[in-house]
Amino acid sequence: VKKEYSADSAGGIIMNPMNGEIYAMGVTPNFNPNEYNLEKYSEIFGNPIVENVYEMGSVVKPLTIAAALDAGVITTESIYMDKGFLMFEDKRIGNYDGVGRGEINFQQVLNQSLNTGAVEAMQRLGPVKFQNYFYAYGLENKTDIDLPNEAKGLLGNLESGRAVEFATASFGQGIALSPIAITRAFAVLANGGYLVTPHLAQKINYDSQISENVEPPRDRQILKSETSQTITKMLVEVVDSSLQDGKVKNEHYSVAAKTGTAQLVDNGGGGGYYRDRFLHSFFGYFPASKPQFLVFLFMVDPKNVNYASQTLTDPFIKITKFLINYYQIPPDR
């Protein structure tokens, strides 16, 4: 996929959302450990899944909607008036297409990925509760994964007190997160509301011939189990009816998923965002009734393509089918 769209880089994680066990993790470009001396640039030796942070875009919306559901300020059928844009002082925040939908519910906020709906959910929560939920998801902290050089999330904008910063954070702009940190947050949606510790090691074998299984405990419960069930049903509806117009719906397996397309930060002299460079992201978990796999994919600056739904849906569906077949997962519907 990276080659097809001439992206700068791409990566993915497959994790058990129930206990944080990582089945697979990979990035490209990468290097041959047997010939590391042939590499010209030291950056190739890093692991961006753990060491880099990105503004993730619309994959953050389910975290916002779940927080609002959990606090009881919205339901799936709550209505808001979508004018297509909102103004914060002199800043205009609009939907991806600038179009207003009129009166619409929060299921459609996820189905159609509406920025205004994420902002509405945040406003009904209020900035303090919104901030508290995002911190509770562990987005600011290290996950304590058993890998070196882990980066912390950048959520400083939530300390500014400015309404526009909370608004943009609700749909994944203005805050920067590592792929492993946001994957852990997604697991909260999937597993009944618990924060887990991602880990690669399964067992430690000591010289004394004694072995110890690595089973990091679940941390505190972040969301009510009912909230986890509700947001999961909403994300299954996204796949069944909206993702590629419902063409990728699996008749026998419920799959929960959401895409994200975020503007990349311009780290040059001018600051702000590139108008033509994006981060594409995609997360999903299945079987949704009792998830065994959570997949997160991302791609930095794919060329000549607009949205993550165009670039990452097919890779995700292929991974889903492979895992179901390889592990002989029984159907859940």
C-alpha cells in the first residue's frame, strides 16, 4: 500500500484488545538487521509506532462519542443541528465537505464522519469532563509497552483553556498521539471499558529453569461496560452501512471500524498545516461481540488520494479475513 500511493511511511499493529498482547507490529521503510551498516540515515532504526506522535484525525471521534455516551449527555439517537460548520472566535471548523446535514443523530456523526458532531458531543460533555476522559484513556501517558524510547502524547492544547482547542481535539486535530497509545485507547472501546498494557513478551525463561508468564494486569475501568457495547454497535453500523457504502460488510462476522484523515503539521518556517499532505489511519476490531483482534493501520502522506477509506479499507479487510481464517474464528452472527 505504501508503494501504491508513494507514501512516506506506513505501519500497523495487531493486538488482543482484551489483554494487550501484541500479535504483530510492523513499519515500512525498515532495514535488514544483518546489514544495518549499509543504512545512510539513523532515523531508519527507530520504531514510529512507539517513538513518534501524530495528529490522528477522525479515528479519535469514537473516543469522543464514547465519552459523551458514558457521561449520559447523549444517546445514539440524540439529535443536533448540523449547519456544516461552527465558528470559534475567528476560527471556522467545518465538515470535510463543508455541507450541513440539518437535524441528524450521533450514529450518523460516525457514519458520515462529521466534525461538527464530534464538537457537539464535546460541548455537551463540557471541557473539564472531555479533558478528564481523554486523560483517562491514557493518551497523554506512556503505555509502558516493553519496548524502548516510548513517546508521550502531546495534549498540551487541552491545558490552554481555549474553546477552539477542545473543538479540534474532539475530531483528532491539535493533539498528537503515538500509534501504540491510541491503539490502547481503542481497546477500551472494544473490551468492556478497561485500559490494558500493550506487551510483546509472553513468557520469561530464567536461568534457573523457572519460567514466568507475562500477564500485565488490566488497569482501572474507564468506560461502563454498557458504553463499550453501545459504541461497538455504532462502529459495526459504520462498517455495515457506510464504509465503502456497505460493500465490505461481512455477513457472518460483526466488524467495528472507523477511518481517519488528518492534515499533517507543517514543521517548516510557517507552522500550521499542509493543505495537501495527510495522515491516513484506520482502526477496527472483531468479532465485535467478543473481540479477539484489534487492528490499527496508518500511512503518512499518501499521494494523489484523498481519504483513508480509499487507501486502508482493503488492507484492513484482507487482514480481517486472514486472521478469521488462520485462527478459525467462529461466526458471531
